[in-house]
Amino acid sequence: MKNSLIQKYNVAGPRYTSYPTVPYWDETDFSYKIWTETLKKSFVESNNVEGISLYIHLPFCESLCTFCGCNKRITKNHSLENPYIGAVLKEWSIYCKIIGEKPVIKEIHLGGGTPTFFSPKNLEDLINGIFKSATKAANYEFSFEGHPNNTSYEHLQKLYDLGFRRVSFGVQDYSAKVQKAIHREQPFHNVAKVTFWAREIGYTSIGHDIIFGLPFQEVNDVIDTIEKTKSLQPDRLAFYSYAHVPWIKGNGQRGFKDEDIPKDDQKRLLYETGKQLLFENGYYEIGMDHFALATDSLYKAFQDGELHRNFMGYSSSKTQLMIGLGVSSISDSWYSFAQNVKNLEDYYQILEWDKLPVYRGHLLTDEDLIIRKHILNLMCQFETSWSDATTYFNEIPEIILQLKEMENDGLLIFGEKSLTVTDAGKPHVRNICMAFDLRLVRKAPETTLFSMTI
């Protein structure tokens, strides 16, 4: 039965870090003026209530990992660090001028690329530069992504001193064969070292990112990776499905053949094996592909119904306004999305003109805002409801009919005016969200846009 369901529901679909998803943004109704107006509106509504979030994209990597779909610039030239930080701080200064008040920052996340490509001193200059025109919220949460091969004790100590308490390390898989295929060779010793350092310094949430479905990966590789992970006891884990989308990512994902990648039942076995081992070792499933110990803030947020999801992934707290700084970053005012240019030289040039480097976006309609709530509910709490006027929309009866087969397959349960995803349905939550995705339903993609749901 399980195998037949895998075959049945393994289709291309979004990961829903946003709604509408990026390929379905309506750029014709978007403008620079609209972005700044919704930005100011959201800031007024949220700054003194919850503060704002900052995502800062640091794009440089010394080598190319062939599983990665992030926007990056491969280089060993560290003289690029200072100009880039100067540009990010200029972008921030333009935002502060538009806002007109001193922002209260609740969340900062440094992503990449490889944030630890930058020296501890330059990261310090970046964060101190941000707070020349901002203040910290009382319950702020700062996090960053660290590469186990180049994260130093000084990196960890400096960022801790600047207020960072969360760090996630990219592990992927410990198999030498898999690591060679994805061009991410890092011994267990390196991961253990940075994990112990972070715990010694005082980080309260240490995360590891693991991927299933990588080229040449077998069940024993997943078992070995989870066993090694168990010995380090990270507070939270992202156990991601490898998204093979070489038509989007170009040559970076052509370092191995398509037939080298586990598919369908074989890939699902990797996930089910890893998930069961995580359960046995005290981890709880939190949202899609995420697990946490009961002591971690992500688990507590899930239990309290406060888990949130945005372009940075899952978060234990919500902010209405998230500003993305740096090349390719996406911002979210709740009412609209805006994405920065992806080319580094274009990013620098536009900032020279004293303009935000935004090149596209989407203004959310009233319908979008309702659908967004349902998809967030499903992705964060595995349930949603349309019991009042603010959550009901005319297509609900059609969605119920569309999902009846998934109900018959035991993947969800309908209440009188609600839907709950069962344990069996959690691996298929993306499929359930797709039924609510009216933009996708009304216009199926003519070309392959998304990775497979399983």
C-alpha cells in the first residue's frame, strides 16, 4: 500500500516557502513604488509589536557543491568580502531612509553561499553596521549557517558575542562516495569539532542539515549518518529531500548521472529509515522535513501553535515584515514579495544609483492572503480550518472533492470545517497544499518548474 501511494503521489510540486510560489508571481502588477508602500505599511503595523526580520545573503563559496541550488559565486578571492559588506550596509541604509524610523530587529539569519567564507572581523563589521541604525528586540533570535570545513572557533565566538545563539551546519551525508559525488568532502571529525565548540561557547540551538536522495546514497549510508549524528546530539535537524532540478541550476547539478540518484520507493526508503532512527533517538517531527529535541525552541513553537515558515525556512517566531539584504535575497512585507537582482555586478551598480536592487516581485491579492494562511497552517501545524469568513473562500467545496481520494488513502481527515493531516499523510503535505494552491490549479505549468514531492 505504501509503495503504491509513493508512485501515486510522487509528482512535481512546490516546497511552499511562500505563497504564491515564485514561478506564479504576477510581476505585471508589481512595481518599486508598490514594494516601498507595502514595506512602510507593514513596518508601521509590526515594528513596535513584534519587530522585523533580516535575512542577509552572503553568496561566496570557495568550491561548488553540486547538490546546491543557492545563488552563489565560487571564488577563493577574499578581497571580495569588504566591498560586499559595504554594499549590504548601503542597501540597509536605503531601507532605513524609506522606513523613516529606527527598526527593532527580532530575527537575523545569515545564509549563503557560505557565511563563514567571511572573516570573523568582517562579520562583526556587518552586524555592528546594521545596529548603527537599529535596536534589538527583547526576545531577539540570531542564527547563521556554518560550513564545518571552514568555521573556526573565532567565527563561533565572535558571532556569539554579537548575540547569535543558533547555528546550523551543513552535513548532507557522511559517505565518502556520496561526498565525492556532490563535491562536499568533509570528515565527521570536522562536524564534531564545530559542534563541540558551539556547545562549549554556549549556543542554545545547534542544527545539522542532512539530505536524503543524494547520488549513490544507500540505506546503510543514511543509517551511518544518523548514528554519527546521534553521537553529537544536535538540538534540531533538517532532513531534506534532495531536489534534482538541473534545468534550473545548470551545470552545478550535472556532476553525476540521473540514474545515480535514488528514486521513488528507493528514495522513500531512505527517508523512512532515517525518520524512524530519529524518532528512536528522541527527535520529534516538526513541519515538513524538520525534527527537533523536546528541549529546542522549534519543538516548543510547534507544540504551542506558533511555528512559522518563510523564505528562511521554519522559525520559532513570526514577524510580519522580513527584509532580505544582499544579492538574490527575497523580502516579504506580508502584502508583497520583492526579490533582489541575482547578478553581483548588477547589485553593486543599482546601489550606486541609491536605489534598492529589487528587480521583480508580487503584490498579494485578498485571495492570495487567505490561501497563504491555509498553506502556512498545513506546513507548520499539519491542519487548517475554514470556520469563519476570514478563512473561507468559494473554492473550498472543490478542494474538498479534490482531496477526497487522499482522505480515502488515509492521508488526511476532514472535520466539519477543517482538515487534519494524518501521520501517514505528513510525507505528502506538499501534495495536500497543492490542492489549495489556486494559482497552480488554474494554470498548470507548461514546463518542469518544481522538484518531485517525494
